[in-house]
Amino acid sequence: MPDEPITTIANAEPHHEKEAAAYPAGPRHHVVSPDNQSPLLTNAWYSTSDLAACLGVDASTLRRWRTAQPPQGPPFVAISERVVVYSALDVEEWLRRRRTVPAKELNGR
């Protein structure tokens, strides 16, 4: 899959980004040649504001989760002091772990 898009973290928003639109366009992508691909770089990445909009929470909530002791929320990568990104795969896995499926009643109703 040489032309598969991946995200460039250069487009990630800084830690103090403004609130995102209600429906973000999704993670940012950049095409990289096949010889430069590694497993971490082959998936999409979200900025703090993009992920906050996707989850329906404020960006400050994600920042609070990251700085909690111990850290909470989905796994993240701190590129620098001001740039943090979230792997789309990590976010999906985190959401699946938090998912609650109500049990059916014993009599099948």
C-alpha cells in the first residue's frame, strides 16, 4: 500500500489550540514513500482539538486527563511541550475498553 495516506505530525495543533469545529474533517494525512513507513506512522493521528471534537468533550478535558496522576484518557504522544497527538488506533482501542454492553435479562426479554 505505497500510496496509503498517513498523518504528518507537523500539522498537529499546539497545546493551547482554539476550540475545534463541531464536526472535524478527521485526522490530518500525508503520503510517505513505502521505504519510510513504520507501524506507528501508518495510521492516522489526531490533534487535541480534533480528538476533543470527535469525542464531544472540551480540549481542556483531554489536557486534564493527560496531566492527571496517573494519566487518564486515551494514550498520547507528546511531540514537544506544546504539541500532543493521539493515534487513531489507540483511541479506538481505548474506546472499546471503555464500552459497556448491557446484559440481557435472564428470561430473554
